[in-house]
Amino acid sequence: MKKTDNDKNIANADDFTILKLIGMGSFGKVYLVKCKFDSKIYAMKVLIKDQVTLKSQIQNSLNEQNILKLLIGKPFISCLKFSFQNDEKLFIITDYYENGELFYHLKKLKFFDTEVLRFYLAEVLTGMEFMHDQNVI
């Protein structure tokens, strides 16, 4: 990690140790990483710039980063911690939640019992309500 003139911390890919691959998408991969300067575990989304450009997803990638910035500190939402790029890749570092994505659990169980469903719906509704208040959705 290096300091800028404004004394703000700027991260780069060398500041993280990849622990394992945890997801794949059409533009890149998501890794479980450990930060070298604070020893915390994060999720690192790595997008290949050529793929993002080829599939006309530049604006979507920028929107994702801007929305994650807006949601920093809100409950039930994976927040942006760092973002940076190099010549070939875009990096988005977010909170890591050990139990995975909601879709993974739904796919695995096929359906949720009422108590579990209420819990997840309350989390989703809280996040969506905040995003609506911020004119994101």
C-alpha cells in the first residue's frame, strides 16, 4: 500500500494474497483474499478489461463500483473496501461473507422454510429500501 499526496491509502494487487477462487463470471473471477497490511479477509472481484470492453459493460462496471461506494457502512450489504486497476484488469475489493450468496443457498435447498425466508427477506428489504432512498433503484 502506498500513500498519495492527500495521505490517503491506495491499494494495489500486490497488497493481497489470493487464498482461493470462490466464483466465476463472464467478465472475470472472484477470489477470497487476505490483505497484507491489515490481515483481513476480503472478496476480490477481478474483471478483465478486454472482456468488459468487448461486451460493452464499461458503464455497468462503473455503476457497480459507484453503487458499492454509496452503500459503505450499510447493514446486510457487501461494501466496497478498495478499487484499483492495472493495464489488463479492474479490481473491486469488498467485504467477504463466509456463508455465500443467497442464490447459492436457494439453489442448494430448493426452498426456504418460513422462518429462514422471513430473515432473508428482511435483509433484502432493508438493503433495497436504502438503495431506493438513495435513488439507486
